[in-house]
Amino acid sequence: MTVKKALNLLDGYYVQKTKLKKGLEDPTKAWNIGHDLATQVAEMIADSIKTDLVVLNEIKNEIQPNCRHPKKMRDKTANGDWYCMNCNIDL
């Protein structure tokens, strides 16, 4: 798996987690009316997802290279695709 594919997977997973968190926090949903047990469980799950989002963002920051891809570090694969030999990301 290339770095670019891993970053795309992380971005997609981050978007799905964000949608799930927003859905759990939606005040128009039946489980968010009042302060019963279902509302408390939804809040706890949303808080857990918030932590997951922070972790996913940190993983992405660690994987994503801080490279300018200098010309002397660029090379072609056997298929003719360009990549950076410094950070191993597809160009």
C-alpha cells in the first residue's frame, strides 16, 4: 500500500466517524430528547468518537510526509508512475 492510498483511507474513515458523531449529537433524533439513559449513552459514544477523531488526525499527521519532493529524489516505477524516493509518495 502506498502512502497516498493510506492517507485516502484515513480521510474516508475520518469523514465517516465525523458523520456518525454528528448523527449521535443531532438534537432532533429520538434518543436525544430529554435526559434519559439513551441520551447519556449517545453522549458517551459521541465523546468516544471525538477521541477517535483526534487519534486519526494525529496518525495522518505522522504518515503524511513533510517533503517538497526535490527533482533529484524523483524516480519512475516500472509502470512509468512518478514517486518521491525521499518520502515514498506517488506524485
